[in-house]
Amino acid sequence: MTDALKTYKAKRNFDVTPEPADGGEQGASLSFVIQKHWASRLHYDFRLELDGTMKSWAVPKGPSYDTKDKRMAVHVEDHPISYSSFEGTIPEHQYGAGKVVIWDKGTWQPLEEPHQAYAAGNLKFELHGHKMHGKWVLVRMKGKGEKQQPWLLIKEKDGFARPAAEFSVVDEMPDSVKALPTPTRAQAAGPAAARQGAAAPPAELEPVALPATLAPQLATLVDAAPTSAEDWLFELKFDGYRILSRIDGERVQLFTRNGHDWSRKLEPLRAALARMGLPCGWYDGEIVVHDEQGRPYFGLLQQAFDDESTAEIVYFLFDAPFLDGRDLRPLPLETRRALLQGALERAPQQPAVRFSVQLDAAPQDIVAAACKLGLEGVIGKRRGSPYVTRRSADWIKLKCGQRQEFVIGGYTDPQGGRTGIGALLLGTYDERGRLRYAGNVGSGFNEAALRDLKRRLARLDSEQSPFEACAEIARKSHWVKPQLLAEVSFSEWTRGGSLRHAVFHGLRADKKPSAITREIPLHMEDGMDSVDRPGVKGSLPPGLKVSNPERLIDADSGTTKIGLVRYYALVGQLMLAHLKARPVSLVRAPSGVGGELFFQKHADSGKLPGVTQLDAALDPEHAPMLEVATLQGLLGAAQWNVVELHTQNAFAARYETPNRIVFDLDPGKDVEWKAIQEGARLMRAMLDELGLQSFLKTSGGKGLHVVVPIKPFYGWDVVKAFSQAVVAHMAQTIPERFVLKSGPSNRVGKIFIDYLRNGRGATTVCAWSARARPGLGISVPLDWDELAAVKRGDQWTVATVHTRLDRGNEPWAAYAKSARSLTAAMKRLGFDPRQHKGA
């Protein structure tokens, strides 16, 4: 071993680097580790334990599940076994300087005698990791005098192989697995993870503090059962309320899916759970009340709450995201269910608490049987999937009929001998937050329900309609504030967007009205069964088709079109916080970086689902401007060859009054980065003197952006003139650093603070947007305290964004609350707004 590690030790100064010098014990099984390493360039260090050391290869692009991909793997020096647990940063000026994370780990099994295969340069093996599964081969190439031997890492054909155009394991599973236990061979196999059951969480899982709140995993409505039924587990879809239980010793709390504490409302159930003495954890399930035939019936559940008589409520548990002080969310579905079932079986039995059993039959037969029995439908859950706290296509809803929640926006008067109300006027919110009329429901009520509704609605009377203007709404309607939700079944939607044959089932109190949108089932395509897991951060939604996925976008980074689309999937939710409600401009690069660019403020949104056209009145001399308000729109734009997205300084709803100012620090020739950093600090100090809060982000190019949230009171001309006055003051006060004029000759050795970004129609690159420049730098929100450590405006790129995701938008957490009026700042600067339009 000493000889094997000689080269490794010679390259490192262990007084400086945190890497281990030697050590590490051999386990019962051969281990492997893949470390994601941001050295001079991002690469993946692939290591296999053999003969007391880790045989190592550097794989620049990382592994691929496509059997056609032959990934270069450069053979490097052996590493000690202890290196498999190393995660940290190798200091500058040390060999391999840069951040290292444990991207995957597990065990490996040679498929032939490993020493002979390794010596022959044809090593075949099977991996059992969190991300790496199935059969692989390392093949040595005929070298051409290289100091380090070139090998190829290739996926063998088996049930785990996937086309590169559909799945990229390095893009869709970017994060560290250091905190996770080394998977057993059964766990790594996914579906077989826990078929034999389990009594307690794996001992390798580190104890964690029980979080105070938890959002549930939500299911996606689909239009058909999956074709590969063996990959799915099915349960009944309960006709009730989703409830999460937090059990911490003797304290038992019950929460709705929106985090409302219903412990008092559900006191009998809370007491039953307390008597069971279950391990500390979060338990996920659904509460129901059964009818005389033993079927869950939502109307009876609603009546139980109305009568404050909840003793008949039954709680069906189906998942345990946390259990016995461990975070089980990364573990496979079957493992979590087995642990939950074991905990329930060991506890004193309570009739009100039950385990949601798996339905063993073909999915089509299960759905047919559920519908025949008058049940709502079934839930399908992908075997081997983790628990994620958002909506995911790993959980799917198959309904017997159409049914969802609607917002009540008004009602009509009763006719004939009817009392209370005639019909409820229903609506759903669109992507821009507008309540769209969806028709009415006038059946499904009894006399008691009609009287109760009339009483509740009377408290919410309003003189103004909450709906977008619609000619179909009855003229003699009564309006109410949109605060109540109705559960309604119906036969179909009309072409005009109204319900047909609607039936009222009850009111809901467990969801927010603003979250109610029209449910549109996704098409259950064959590819959705096993490819593109939306439950995994950075994966692509089902149905998104990327044309020419392997077309090169940027030669410097090797980023392909599918890689750019996956990048926007990865940062989509972070970026939407900056995109929503603002007019956007798109920079398309059909020929990639270096080719011709097309800057578009207007486009046919019909070609881009999720990209909407704004009111034409905002820019009457041109075609309607655009807004990207959904992840679908962002990914559709990327599929349309959009690289950059720029936003304007006003929300579309109040377009004539900007709500932010942007100062773009644009360095001239020969300006060093330290001068740009100092310029940003001086800019901040100036704004502080004016009483304005400022926020910082990289530009993704050469400079920095200082962004000031303001209250939307003054018009475009005033705001632009004020920003120009600020820059003029800076240039006059510190002329050796700043200039007011933008010409290249004026900027040599100086910084132009670009105030032109603040004019009507002007744009600034959006936070998290890539830039259409070599390397694909990205614009990243910063905390002012981080500025000293930032090395350049394109420090983070599409390839290295994973090193920044842990902070996300956190540096700008106070942005929304920091808007100030410009009036006081104008007085301090001596700026008179009355001399400009829009004052």
C-alpha cells in the first residue's frame, strides 16, 4: 500500500490540504465513490476499492446512462480508502485546488476476476449506489504517449440504461450524498429496497432535529394508468383531507397540507395517536369518514367538522418522511412504507389509525374496481422514489370522474320553493392571479347545506365582482369575497371553460383560495413511466420535447442544448421569483454562443406554452410584450434556443411606475476586478446616504449589478433622470473611478455606471439567467458580505451553478420589504422631479 500511495502523497502538502494522508479500513464489500470536483474545470473522480486503495479515474463529463456514450476517464494515482469520505475544499496553490463533494457512493461487484480484468484494461462491474446502478465497464484505450492512461467509462446494456436525450444523471441528480448512508445492494436496486420489511430506520442514518413544519408531497393528475405497472405501487385515493402528524415525545400535532394546526379540531384523533406512543417523526396520511357501505365520503367528513363531532374520523397513514429521529425522505418509497408499517404494528392498536394498504392488481383493474364501488380513484406511486416536499410525477392521481376544488365568487337567488341560494358561482385562478369564471353549481345541496351556505356567504358580501369580466355570469348575481372553496364533481368542461353537470360535495378549509387553478391532466406517455423524474431537482417535466438535444451551445464549457434546458429546470423556481409579473425580453442563440443573436421583446406566445402575451395597451405601438411566469414557459423558451432572459423595471400590472432601479457597473479597458468591487461598495454607500436599500448580484459577464427596490410612485422619465443624477454625482465626486458617458474611449481605466437600464422598455439580465458568452456565466444574487470573496462577474456558470444552489435567493430575502419612496432621496440629492415627465 505504501508504494501504491507514493505518487498520491508526493503531490500533496498535508500540512495545508484537508485531504487524508492515508488510512481507511476495508469493509465486507468493495466500495466505490464518485466525487464531484471543481478544480480548474469541473470533473468527476471515479474511484473503485481494490487491493487496499481506491483505483481512480478523472471523468470530465461524468457518467452517462446512455450505452452509446463513451465517457473519457483519465487514469490517475491511487487514493487511500479514507479519501472516500472526503468532502471539502482543497486550498489554492495545492494540487487539485477546488471544492469536492461526494456525488455518489456505494458498493461495487466485479463481474470477472478483477485483478486480471484491471490489468487487461477491460474491467466490467456492477454498481450499487444512490445514483449509479447496473452494469458498467472501464476500457483502456491505446495511448499516444500520454503521462496518464486514457480509459473509457461506458454503460452496459441492462434495465437501467437510458438515452442521453431523455436523462442525464449528472444534471438531474447534482447534489452531495455525504449525509446519506451507504446503500445496501437491496436499497440500491430501488424497487427491491424493502420488500422484506424493516423494523427501524437504518443505523447509518444520522439523527436529525425534527423540523417544525413540513410540506407534503403532492400528486400529479394524469389521464391514463402507466404502462409499466411493475414500476408503480397503488393505493386508494381517499375522499378526505390530507393531514400530516408531527409526533415529538408526548406532544402530538396535526397539520393540514397548508400548515394549519388542526390539533384541537381533531382532538379525538390526536388523543388516539398519543395513546399509540409512536416514534418521533412526521407521518403523512388522509382523514376520512365512512358511509354506511364503508366508503370514504367527503360530505360526511365536512358534516363532522360542522357539527364539531370528529370522533368517527379515520386516519389512513401512507408515508413517514421522518421517523425515529431520522430523515427518511431520500430513502426509497418501499423502505419508508415498510418502516411505517412496522411502527404501526408494534404500537397499541387504535381503530381510528390505520395503514393504507397496497392494492395488488393491474392498474387498469384497480381503477375500474374503485370506480365501480363509487370511490374517487387511486393514487400511483413510483417504486424506489424519494419523498419530495412539492408536487411530483412520482405520485400520480387516477380519478374515476372529474372533480376538484373551486373558489366561490358569488351566488344567485333561489327559485321556486328553494331556500337559501340558487347556485354558487365558481372560479379558478389563472397564471397571472386572475379569478376566471368556471360556471355554477346548483345541485348536490340539502336544505341544511343551503341555509348554512347562505349564512356563510352573507358574511362575505361584496359590491364588486371578484371575477374577470365574463358575459356568461348571471346578471342578478350576488358577489362575495373569494374566501370559500367548494368541492365539485362534473362531467366535463365546455369549450367556453365552464362546468357541465356540476354537483356540490361540500366546502373545503384545508387549502388556500389563491392556490386553486384548473386541473389539467398530464398525458401519461410511455416515456413518463421511467424517464424524467420531476421529483428530482433539475429534471424535466413529462411531455417536454427538446429538439436537437446534443447541439453544442457553448464550445468553451461543452454545454449542449439539453444541458442548457436542464440548467433552467434546475434553477427554474429560483429564477421565477425574479421573472414573474415583469415584461421580459429574450435573447435567442440558434447557432450557439458566438453565432448570431436575436433580441426579442415580442413573439407569438402560441409557440411557447407558458409564455404569455401582456396587455397590448402597455406598448401600443408594438406587438404585445411577453411574460414568463411558469417553469413550463422558462423551459419552452430554452427549447426555443433562448439563452438569456432580461426583465424590465416595472411590473406589468403597474407598468407606468417602475418599482426598482438598476445600476450596472460596466468596467472599461484595464479596470481590475478589485476596482469593480470597490466601485460597488462606493455605490452602496451613496445609496445608503440617500436612504435607499440596495442589493447586489453578479452580471454573469464582466461587472456587477446594484439593484434598488423602490415604491412604484414616479413615472419612467423621473426614475431614469433620478438614476442619471445619482451617477452624475458619483462621477463628479470620484472622477478617477467613474464616468457618466458610456463611450469606450471615456471608460479606459474607469467604470461606467449604466443608468440607461432605467428607461422605459430598457431591460437588465434576470438573476440566474445564463449569458450568451463563452463559458455561459450566470447572474447570481449576492449578500454584500460576500463581495470580497467574489473573484469576477462570471464566477458562477451553467457548469458550476451547483456550488451556489445551497444559498439560492437567500441573499435577497429582505428585497420585497425594502422598497422605499424616492421622495426623501430626491430631496437629499437636490433633484426636482417636477422638471420631468411622470412627476
